[in-house]
Amino acid sequence: MQSDCIFCKIIQKELPADFLFENENLVVFRDINPKAPVHQLIVPRQHLRSINDITISDGQILTEMIFTAQKMAVKLKIDRSGYKLLFNVEKGGGQVIFHLHLHLLGGWK
């Protein structure tokens, strides 16, 4: 855990968030600044700064993040209408919080 990381604080329940799913590796909660009718964040409990900082040994958590996004899309009934999965990487790529997270966006008509 990074003491100055907002997502680490959310994971530790030091900051509020409505967890839609959690297990020993991940948490899922709504983005507070949604860009779509459905906008959730899939966040590993382990602090990984960004896609640029992962190694081959982090492959399992990335796979779990994607499968969790797929399951959440089914749960929210956006799996058939379509959705986006997005990693923002570094400032130039739109990353604002430097804790790896996957955006699940959908729900457009």
C-alpha cells in the first residue's frame, strides 16, 4: 500500500466507495466522474503504479481484471449491447490516479 494513493486508501476503507465486487485480489467500484452510463473501475488490491510498471509475473492479476470486467458486464446487462475496457497509461494517456486500474464503460443506447 502507498500511503498517498487514493485507491490504496479506498481499498483499505479509509476513503468511502461503494464496492460492487471484491475478492482477495480485486475491488470494483463506480468511477466518481463517470464518462458513460456505466463506468466502473476494476482495481487490484496490490499497488501497481501503471501498465508501464507491470512485469510478466503480473499477468495473472491482469487476466483476473479482464475476466472480472466481463462478469460485471454480464451482471449489469451490458455484455450484449457492448462495452469498452480501457487502461489509461501515464499522464499523456489520461492516467490521473497512479494505481493500476481498468475502466469498464458501457450502457449507451
